[in-house]
Amino acid sequence: MAARLLKIKHSSGQSEQCMSETETIPDGKASMSTETEHYFRDFQQEAAAFDRQLPQLLERFLGQYVAVFQGEVIDHSPNWDELSQKIHQSVPNRFVLLERVVPRAEKQVVHMDGVGS
């Protein structure tokens, strides 16, 4: 499983980055804020939904970016910035996964957006 970089923008305006792969961390060595834990859990759920739907997404949206919210594609665009802006307006203060639809071998970078920050 390839790691995905999760960049979280909190409602406070601060940003934080973490990897999606689960690591064993000794007690007291690291912790995430509650808000970060919620975003991370949402990220994992949306990423899993994206992965499950990838064959169908490749047929419909090859090369485009899709916005996945609550397990469903809610929008798409060939331009990440345009899609991000639309999602910020339509789904404020919620995590939405923005990812480019490409075959697995080509997949390198995943864009996430902590919406509403």
C-alpha cells in the first residue's frame, strides 16, 4: 500500500501534515489533536471509497480530479485548483478527498483538502 500525504488545514488556519500509513508509535512519543484525528479518519474512509470505485472512475473521469465526500464522487474537474475552490464553497468545514483519477502505476501524488479553512 502506497502512503498518501495528508495535509490538514484546521479551522484555526493552522496546517499539519501526516502520512496515511499507520505506524506503531511508542506511548508519549507523538499525538494528534482531536481535530486532526477526525480529519485523518475521514481521509482513510474517503481514500478507501476512492480505491473501491477506481475501476469505474477510470472509465468516467480518466485524468481528471474527483472530489469524494461521504464515499461518493460529488464533483470533478480537469483542474485541481478549480475543483478545490468549488468544494470549499459547496461543502464548508468538512473534509473532502481530492484525487486525480489515473491507473495505479501512474498514481504518485494525492491532493487532500481540509475544506472550510
